[in-house]
Amino acid sequence: MQLGRHGITVNCIHPGTTRTERTPSLLAARASQLGVSPEEAEQRDFAPDSLRGNSICRMVDASEVAFVAVFLPSEKAWAASGELVEAGGGAGRSVY
């Protein structure tokens, strides 16, 4: 409330499970646990009925989270202040 009058907005991005350089090793470990290929492990984890899944049925790419990060400080986002923006493909909060 106090910063908005000075043109300062404070927002937070919750990226959800995001594909990064660590993803292949995490998927390999998960695949080993399940006894399947890394591709199959990812498909299982992001299936619509999975506890780890999301509504887009795939992992979010880091560039997609970056689009949100670029939008929030832009003039087009001035109405967003004090918000938590989830960029996780419709997933609830979880740890992968």
C-alpha cells in the first residue's frame, strides 16, 4: 500500500515445476525409481491424474516463466500489485 503511490509494485512469481539444467538428472533418478525411461517418468508425473501433474500435462519451460517476469515490471502490469502469480501450468504448490 505504501509503495504503490510511488509507482512501485511488489509481486511474486511461483514457477511450479520448471525445466532447467537439473531436470535431466532429476528425471533420470525418478525413472530409476519407477523402472522406466526418463521420458516415461515425465509423462507419468504430468499425466492428468497424477499428484505431481498440472492442467497443461507437461513441465513448464524456464522461458515461459521468464515471460511472466518480463511482463510484471512492464507498464501493462501496473494494476498487478501485491500479487502471487503462478506460472506452473495450473499446478498446485508442490516440490519436485
